[in-house]
Amino acid sequence: MPTAPRHLPLLERPDEARLRAWVQLARVFYRVQRRIVLALGRHDVTLPQFDVLATLRFSEGVTQQELAERLLVTKGNVCGVLDRLEALGWVERRPDPEDRRANRLHLTAAGRKKVEALLPAHDSLRRAKNAKAPSAPRKKRRMSG
């Protein structure tokens, strides 16, 4: 009775393993981000808008510069998003009483209501992804060709 051929474990050089890990991480990030963008789109909110609203929910009263630093973007990038959120009535800029050159950022009642409505949807995506996570390590795939 013939036996099935045994496959030896796939051996990689460290640089190949690092590259493969990087590519896999990028793929996972893209898939998660795409799902978040779709979920937010159902609420007519973009990902940058959600980032600002969620950040302000936990750190209201920051300056535009502080917000940009927390989001790891430029102050100019934040300015455009804030202009749109202000036009929607979700964020307001208030003069800083100690520095006339700066404004402090605050959620309006409508902005607070919007972000509170978005957080459960965002959190349910995280919970759904955790529920689907494999509990045991997967077997390595062998690539041919």
C-alpha cells in the first residue's frame, strides 16, 4: 500500500519571514480598514471624520495642533476635516482663553450624538473579527511554482 509523500516543513530565511509578515500585516490592515470604511459610510461619515470625532470624544478641548499630533497627520490635513465637521454642526472651535492664536476643539451635542451612534458599530466590527480569529495555529501553506 503506497503512502502519501511526506512534506518537510517550509524553511525560510529571516529576511523572507520578515517580508512575509509585513505583507500579511498590510493585507490584514487593508481588510479591516475597508470594513470600517464601509460601516462608517452607512452613517455618512468618512474614516478621517470618525478619527476626529472619536479622538475629541476622549480628549475634548485640544488644539488643532494637538489633534494633528494624536492622529499622526499634518495640521493642514486636520483643518480640512474640521471645516467639514464644523459645517455639519458636529464640532466647534472655541477661542483659547490663554492663547489668542489658538482654538480649542469641542464636540457639539449633535457631534456627541453622532459619535455615540458610531462607536457601537465600530466596536461590533472589532468583536466580530475577534470571534472569527482562529483559536489554534494554522498549518503552513506550501507554495508551489
